Amino acid sequence: MTRRRRQFSPEFKDEAIRMVLEDDRTVAAVAREFDINASTLGSWVNRHRITSAQDEQQPVSGPQRARIRELERENAELREKLIFLKKAAAFFAAESR
């Protein structure tokens, strides 16, 4: 016996998410009220939080972008040095045995 998957409208999802976020109600309580699985509603709420957080991020300005590129270059250089130092340490540790 296969169970048919329920489909929910975007309005239904938005209302359930709004009740959790704005009314300070638990996911489980709202899920019971709407007769849906709590994990389903929880995933809707988490997805909404992630997308709204991404929407709120400010674009990076020119000087900040240049600083980020500089730090990424420095990070790559330090990683290369770390790899070299690890290899050197392994070489001298093997040589001293």
C-alpha cells in the first residue's frame, strides 16, 4: 500500500512558517494544528531562515572586495608554506631514525 505524497501551496507554507516565527509558537504545536509532520514544517522554517539571511546580506563594496582578494592570496600562500613545513618535518623525522 503506497501512500500518496501531499502537496502544499506556497500560501499554506508561508502561513505555517509565519506562525512559528512571528507568533513564537513551537514547530510541533503548529504542525499538529495544520496536521503535518513536524520535521516537514521544521525544514520549511530552516529553509526560510537560510534564504532570508542570504537576502539580508549586503553586497561587498570595492575596498572590501580588494581586501578579501588580498586575504585569500595570503591564505593560499600560508597553506603552501604549511604543506612544505609538514613535508620537511616528516623528512627530518624519518632521517633521524
